[in-house]
Amino acid sequence: MQNHYTTLGIPELASQEEAKVAFKRLAVEFHPDKNPNNPVAEELFKQINEAYQVLSNPVTKERYDTTLRFAYSYSYYANQRPKEADQNFRRYHTHRQKDPKNTNLYSTLISITIVIYMFLVVNSIHSFMSRFHYYQALQKIETKEYDKAIDKLSYSIGYDNSFATAYFLRAKLYAEYFRFPNGALKDYTKAIENTLIQESKFYLERGIAYGQINDKEDAITDFSTALDLSKYEQKTAHEIADEYYNRLKEYELAIEIYTTLIRQDSTKSIYYEQRALAHSNLQQNNLAQKDIETIIQKSNNPTQKRTEIVEQLENGVKNYTLALRNNWILLNENPTESKFHFTRSNLFFKLNKREKGMENLDLAILYNQGDKELYMKRAELLLDLQQPTKACKDWIKAKKLGNTTKHTTLDFFCFEEEEVN
């Protein structure tokens, strides 16, 4: 059995306050952030945390101290010098002859002590084997042997079915490398059930697994718990907001978290950008535009940033109205920029406004007459509009500019038209 006092480097049966001071000192020394890619330091940190969880709780500490007393009591009598042992035996034997009742009592106590000792020995062996297989699993993960890592973690859990860290690591492997969310869910639940102090990351990961099987209600419940446990720690909150936005499509919940994150740190443009996209998905265009303008103010290259946002609104969110609004701002700043007219043309066509779409395509070609892609696009549109003569003119122009793309109708009729002419 792991001696929690030894792990923390304090005297046995030390006070809760002493355990707290030792834990703070060791936690700083072995924290994973200060020991990146160091599985030994990570495991030591977990042992230190486990020891502190037991010794910082009055109930678990008293239970643990009682167990230690029993173990040492038996160890003391088992390891006495022969002379002392013989004297104790004679004293006990004489006393047993005088008082049968006491004899039965002592026999019972010794039997209980032996049973407890044997239990502790067996438990210690199981605990050692469990940690041994866990370390081997970490080595397999480093070499990306994930199948073997799963096997080692299963052995670890077999020896200690209350090893929360092993359940959590196996769940992560199931979720991230084997795309097995149902298996991950079971292990995350086991990890939560077997940890003394609830951790936000357990609920965060289980919430993600629930989202993967489209169990939206349970996912939201776990994400709420993770937020409460982490006290809105930025990394956790940001990850949850992204899950609400990308997987669960719960845009209002995402907006709520992004708003809180902005209150915590208003310097990060990413929070404004993602909130803007969430607003635009809900067609809250004015609120989205307000965030977009904040993003532009914070950007080192406003034109490029607004162009990227227009692309996201057009192809990701498919909010063509808001995309046009920002495209118009770009055109006012750069009225002869062909690509902005071309983007505007595409947006109008997607809104079924063909006339305006064609007008802007004409302007795009006017400001960039050497772009074969523009002529190809207009030729295809003119063909759809039953204007084959104009379509052929653009198609032949595109060919002269180097277009090698094939189009059955245009290639047949337009080259025939060119020969006739």
C-alpha cells in the first residue's frame, strides 16, 4: 500500500495543515506544466494529488490512519526479537490458562489483525501491478502503439478497478484514436465515480463524447458542470463554447460563454470573431457587425481580415446578406479591386439576384481583363441565360488566355462559331 505520508514527505499521522503545506510545495515542483512530456513527473504529481485528497479530508484521513495503526501493530509483533517474542508467548499462554474469556478475545484480535495485514499486502501488490501496467501504457502512447496502450490500461484497471486516471486515459484513447465514443463514455463515467475530488476535465471530455453520439441534453449538463468546477477557466470555457458552436449548434449558449470570456479578457480577437459568427448564424446581423468592427479595429491588416470574414460568412455561415454588407465596405475602400467585385457577383447570384450578379461580374472583368477564370465564369452564366453568342465570345477569350478546361456545349458550338467567322 502506498504510504501517503511518505509520498508527501511528512511524518506519519501528521496534521491536515502539514499535509496541505507539503502538497503545495510538491505540486509546484512536479506540476505537468513545469515538466512537459515527462510521464514520471506526471505520475508523481498524480500520486501527490491522490495522497493529499486522502489526508486533507478528515473522514478519509481518520480511516487511513486507523488502517496504518493496524498494519504497524501486526508488523511490530511479527518482528520482535526472539527473546521478547518468547516472553510474550509465555505471558499470553499463562494468561490464557487463567482466563479463557481473554484468550478468546486475544485470539480474535490477532486473527483480525492478520486478516487486515494480508488484505493490505494483497492490496499493495495489486496497486503496484496496476501502476506498473499504467506506466507501460504511457510508454506505448509515446510510441503511438495505441492498441497496446489500451491493453495495458485494461490490465491496470483489472488490478485496481478504482484507478480513475487509468479509466480517464483509456477513455481519451477510445475517443481520439479509435472513434469509439460509447466506450469512452463508460470509462469517463467510471473515472468520475472513482475520484475523490471531481475534476472539470472529466466532465468536459464526457460532454464531448455525449456530443459525438448526439446526446445533446447530457452533453450540456456535463459542460455546465465542467464550467462550474473550472470556475470559468479560459481554456476550458473556450473549448466548451467551440463545442456548442461547431458540434451542438447551440449558438445562444456559445454566445453566452464568449461574452463571459470577453469580460475576462477583451484583448483576444478570437472571442469577438467566434461570437460574431454565432450571432450571424442566428441572423442577428447588427450584433454580429458590431463584433466584426471590433475585430477590424484590433487587426494589423484590416482589409485582409475583413476579406477573411466575408469568406467565412459566405461559405461557412452562408449569411449572404451580412457578407454583402462587409463586401460593400471593402469595395468602398478599394473600388477597382476585381476580386471584391467577383465576390459580390457570387453573393448576388446566391441570393438569386442575377442581374446584379452579372453587373458585378462585368466590373470584375473590366478591372482584370487578363483573368481567364472570369471569362469562363461569365461564359457559363451567359449560356444559362440563353445568350450563346456572348457566351462563345467569352469562352474563346478564355481559351486564348490559356484555359484548358473542357465544356461539352461551349467547346462544340463556340469553336464551330469561330471557324465560321
